[in-house]
Amino acid sequence: MWMSTIVMVVMVLVVTGLGVAQPSTKTTNTPLKYYCGDYHPISTTVFFRNRNSTYSQLRSQLSKTGVYYARAEDLVNGDAIYGVAQCRNYLTSSECLACFDVAVSAVEPCGSANGAHVFLDNCYLRFILFLHLPLKHVNYSCKLFFQ
């Protein structure tokens, strides 16, 4: 009995062939999920300035050929913003930047929330406002782009 099972498995493998993972040729940059923090900054003016500065630093790093991961921070005036972005390593620099730009737009609904992150097909973006709160106080609400 076990011999017939092995023969059947081998036949299925021979007929179907082995699959090999390959990079997707689609660069749709479709947002899959994003999260927004539940708290707000001390000063929205400083927060938006620091957040935009962090985005700019991340974009500048990702614009370099062969760079697929970036981290940046802006610590001015008490609203410290930390950010990370990552692209899939088979993207060109321009494809990575296009995905990053979509990611930035995707977290705009979060407004002045203390943090956000978004997952896309081809990249990931996260920023967080560090307010010296214990980790147990950092809550995120999840939004699905397709339901």
C-alpha cells in the first residue's frame, strides 16, 4: 500500500513539475494594510515638520541605486519621529521610490496619530512618534484596504 502511495506522489511531481518562486513583474504598489496610532503629538506643527523631514530623509536614502532599506529620524523640539522604509530587493530605484510615495499617501488618513505603518505589495513604511510612553500604552488600530 505504501509503495503505491509513493508511486502516486512521484507521478504527481513529474507531471506537475517543480515550482520556483520568482519576483513579481507587477509593480502595482497596492496597499494591503495600514495601522494608525491612537495618540497625538504635543505640537502638531512640530510633529508634521519632523514627520515630513523624516519622510524626506527616507526618500533620499532610497533614491540611491542598490539601497532597499532606509531609516531616519528627526528629534527637533520634543516630538521625536523615527521612520523606516523597505523595498523588495528586485525593484529598481524608481520603482522603489514610486512604492514609497504610495506608502506615504496611504498613511495620510492617520493624520497626526503618534505612528503608522503600511504594508504594500512591494514595500513597507513605518514611522513612530516617541513620547517616552511605556510600550503597553502604544495602541494601533488596523485598516484593511480590501475587505
